[in-house]
Amino acid sequence: MKSLKYLIITFIILFSSEYVLSQNVHDYFQLGKSYFKQKEYVKAKKKFSFVISNNKMYYEAYTYRARCYIKLNQKDSAFADFASALKRNPNYLPAYYYRANLYIDNNQYSKALRDLNVVIENKPKYTPAILKRAEIYKLQNKKQLALNDYSAAIKNGTKKPQVYYLRSLYYFDNEDYKNSLSDIETAILLKNSVDKYYYQKGIVLQKLGRENLAISSYTKCISLNSEYQQAYERRAYLLQLNSDFDKAIKDNDFLISHFHLRSDTIFLNNAKMKFKQKDWTAADRYFMKSLSVNPKSEDALIGRAEVSMKKNKLSSAVNYLRRILRNNPKSQQAYLELGKIYYKQRKLDLALKNLNSCIKIEESAEALYYRASVYYELKKSANACSDIMKSREKGCEKAIEAERVFCR
């Protein structure tokens, strides 16, 4: 009886100890999870290590400790723990998913895809894994596969605006602007405070030819982020296109002063707008700034020549045009402008010489019109009539009236 009683007491003690240890291990696991949630990864790792030391089959603890190692930049230890977790439970999907993230960080995309495919095959509607796979496809420039995954995530009911934004980008690249616009508008409905969403919407609207709406989208983007340089650039371009020159120049000036852009194109655009406003002095100032960035800019030199002509400074205009021809002996525009100047100065031989050079490069309607005028002044009626007829056929309206005179 005594020995039986002793055995019973011993069994109770052993069972109680085992129970206490098991309960203690579980408590440590829960405490580790709590520390992990609080981002106290060193403390969390110690708790999970205690769990593992007392229960080698605790695959969840291996997985959590691996995630701690990732946060502590101990990647080799993390890979080892993921392997241990999956050795103990080959069907434990969180280990595959988090290991895939680590593979992505290491640029090991084929291995990451293999792990993600395991997760998705077992949980087809697990959106985080689908989006991670789409991320890899995007990095690999596999656009259609990425698009398929974004569509799958949306079909699964995701409410992440970023997914709609990314799919909008892919639709845009495929020139499917209608669907691209639909997706970016959905992204904005889900979250209307993201600058890049409005920028993307502006780009799509611009492609669709809805310039005013595109301007509004770029304006909203800028209101959310005053440092969004590309939005200023695109808005300035559209404002110039809409002949809203003062606002366009204001945007361009802000790009120059705030972002310190030294682009000859920006100066050139401002110059052309000031020229259209007949502000010759301001136009010339911007043409000069354009040349300070690009001394061989043909457009800027042509612009300075045109300003000089408007101010009746023909010798200055000639100098600018000759400068162009030194850089580019095949400049059709320079020869044309020289021909027009010499015609105005009644230097007919020089006018004819430059217009011949111009037409040799390109038979433009305007060049033919002016050469016809020179021929007429030189009493070469047949040549004048031939050129003016060609000019009219090419659409020069002035040639219609001149033909009646030149071809009598």
C-alpha cells in the first residue's frame, strides 16, 4: 500500500510539473508575441528562445523568432529558424509568407515566388501574398502577371487604394486610359489625401485630351504637396497650351527659383509666351537666359533674331542668324529668316541666295512665297509664277492673292 501511494504521489508531482512547465512555455510564447507587437524585438526573441529550449516542436515560436531576427538584421539566423519551423510543420503557411518577404529583401525573387505560390495555392484569397507576388512581377517587369495579381486582389475585395493606383499605372502603360482613369478615381475615393494619386489622374486626363480637368488634378496634387516638381512642370505645359500665359510663366518661374532648374527649355517656353504677349524686352531676356544654359540653342537664337526684327534692329537679327548657320549650316529656318530680312532691305541677290539654300533643304510654302516675291522684283515672271503656284498648293493663303499678280 505504501509503495502504491508513493507511486501515485510521484505521478501527481510529475504530471503537475509537466503541466506547470507547459503552461509556463505557453505564457512565455504569449509574452513574446506581446513584446513583438510593441516592437521590443530583443525581449521578444529571448521569450521565444525560452519557448524553443523547452519545446523543440513549437514551430510557431521558431517563426516568430525568425521575424525578430529579421528586425534585428540577423538574416542568416532568420533563415535557419524558418527552416526549423517548416521542418516541424511543412504546412505552416506563415513561415512561407514571412520567409518570402526575407527573400525579396535579399533580391532572391525565384525563391520568394516559390514560397508565395505555396501560400496562394493553399489560400487563394490571401491578398497580402498576392500583392507580394505582384511586387516581384513588377520588379521583374512581368507586367501582365503583375496586372493579373492586382486584379485578383481587387476581386478578393481589397480596399487598399495603392492596389488600384498600381493597376492604374499598368493600364496606362498599356494605353488603356479608360480603365486607368477608373482605377485612379477609385483610389482617390478610398483615400483622397495622396498627392501621387492626383498626379496620376492628371496624366491620364492629359492623355485623354481633357486639359482643364488635368490642370485641376495637378493643382490638387500641388495643394497636397507643394514640392511635387513634376506637377508644376505638367501644369505649366498645359497652361501654355491653353494660352493662359501668365499662370504658365508663374509656374515656370517657380520651377526656376524654387527647384533651381537650369533648363534652356523652361526659359525658352517663357520667352515664346512673352513674345506672343508682344513683350519684346521680357521675351529677349528669357531667350538670353536660354542661351546662357545652351549657347547653341537654335530656337533661342531664332527668337532673339525675331525680337530684333520686331524692334527693327535688322543687323542684330542677321548676326544671330549667321551664328546659327556657323553651328548648323543646314538650318532651314535661319536661311528663311535671312531671306526675309534681305528682301525687306531690298538686297534681292542676298535674299535669293538664302531662299535658294532654304528651299534646297525644304520646299516650304513660306520660303516659296518669298522667293516668288524676289523673282517678281527681279522681273523673272516665269520663276515667280511657278513658285507662287507651288506655295498656294502647299497651303499658303497669301499666295492666293499674289498668284493673280505674279501669273498675269
